[in-house]
Amino acid sequence: MAEITTERKLAWITGASSGIGRAVALKLADRGWQVAVSARSVEKLAALAADRPGLIHAYPLDITDGEALKVAVQDIERSIGTIDLALFSAGGYVRDTARRFDAQEMAKLFNLNVVGTGHALEAVMAPMIARGRGHIAVVASVAGYIGLPGGGVYGATKSALITLCEALRPQLEREGVVLQIINPGFVDTPMTRTNDFPMPFLIKEDEAADAIIKGLESKRFEIVFPWKMKVAMKLLAAMPYGLSLAVTRRMLRKE
Ligand SMILES: NC(=O)c1ccc[n+]([C@@H]2O[C@H](COP(=O)([O-])OP(=O)(O)OC[C@H]3O[C@@H](n4cnc5c(N)ncnc54)[C@H](OP(=O)(O)O)[C@@H]3O)[C@@H](O)[C@H]2O)c1
């Protein structure tokens, strides 16, 4: 993998029009990286590129369109250079409830968070394997460790990504490609700003980006932060169901 502090490396970030992806894009550019940024919002990406002229380059796309991701990788590699680091942060959230459960909404979120990330993985894995080097990081969540009331569908998409990456890591390692999973706790971004429930250990986008960059340099499989959320969620997930369900029952809210 490329050292994060080395100049003239190229990163490609999905979900870079806001939140965590945008914060990492800015920090990498400030370290001298070339950064290709993707999301659907053309204007937000253009504004981000204009913030760091010559360093950040906009490649608008929808990650549910597999062909668009392949074309973007070809365009980026042709016009800027080889992608050293691919960071997949694009994703969405829906709150679900047992009383108004909607399988169509579930399918949509799986198509975005899981299949969309699958398209992105497919687009970069083949060229990286062919080169025998590369670095990929997938943003999942600590919500993927255990089901929490209201976050069942979202958590299930993130569990799927964690499982997928666990399975791919040794295979990619053999090919010279580093794969990491990023599991943030609550981060103050447009995604969480409308939440009307308590978000313990909430951190700022900037802190999340610093933790991600530090984790990318470590090459350890899992990048998880903040540490208090990590401990709380890992403990909860390790408990016998009698105990963990007693805890999650206390998270139930009036519907
Ligand atoms: N914030 C948290 O507390 C938290 C915690 C754990 C994990 N995460 C994960 O972190 C990642 C980033 O979330 P965030 O908090 O930074 O939220 P955010 O600010 O809402 O960012 C989501 C990003 O994904 C992009 N996106 C959404 N649908 C897309 C699509 N179909 N195609 C391409 N891009 C798409 C959005 O851009 P456009 O709308 O312009 O397409 C945006 O850039 C997500 O995977 C989220 O699940 C967040």
C-alpha cells in the first residue's frame, strides 16, 4: 500500500460529496494526494474540486450503476493515473420498525449499501489484482456488529459488508492488495443530523477522517472508532443473547 504521507499518490473516494468521504478527501489532498471524488451531486463535487484545484477531481456517478463505476475507474486511470487507494464511503440509512416494515425499502438500501459497494469493489479489484498491488477500504459501521431496534435493515447491510470483506481480505492479500473495513460509531454528518435519538460518543467529521487516515496507514483489517463506541459495541455483540437483548430492549422507543 502507498504511505498516506507520500506525495503524488492517487485516491478514489465514493460518497465524497459530504460527510466522512468529503472530510477524508480534503485531508488526503492537503497531504499532497491526487483525489478523484464520486457521488451523485454534481454541484457539490464541483465545489469540492474547486476548493483544492489540481488536487481534487470530480467524477459524478451513482454507485448502483455498475457500468458507471467501471467507466469511472477507466477514466480516472487514463486521465490522472493508477488508483493507489479506493475508499468506498457512499451509502445511505433508513430507520425501520416492526409495525411499518417495508421490504421494498429494505431492497433499496441493500442495493445501495451492499450491491453498490459490490459494484465499486468489482471495478477496482480486477485492475489491482492485475497489477499485484492496491489498497481498498470499505466503510461499514459498528451497527453491523449486532441488531439494534430501529437499525435492523441498516445494520444488516453493514453486517453484509463486514462479512464480505472478512472473506475477501485473505484472497486479496495473496494478490498483493490490502483490504480494510472501516467501522465508525456515530459521526456528525448530514446522515445523522436528523436523528432524534441520543447518539453516544458522537464525533465530528474531522475526527473521523483523522482516525481513518491513521487506520489506513496501519493496514490493520479493521479501523474502528471512537474507542468508547468500539468497546461498548464489541462487548454488546459478545454477550449471550439473554444479556444483550436485555440491553437492546431498553433502546425501544414509542412508535
Ligand atoms: N455518520 C455516521 O454516524 C456513520 C456511522 C457509521 C457508518 N457510516 C457510514 O459512513 C458512510 C458515509 O456516511 P456519512 O455519515 O458521511 O453520510 P453522508 O454525509 O450522508 O454521505 C453519504 C455519501 O454517500 C453518497 N451517496 C449516497 N447514495 C449514493 C449513490 N447512489 N451513488 C453515489 N453516492 C451516493 C452521498 O452523495 P450524493 O447524495 O451526492 O450521491 C454522500 O456523499 C456511509 O456508508 C454510512 O453508512 C456513517
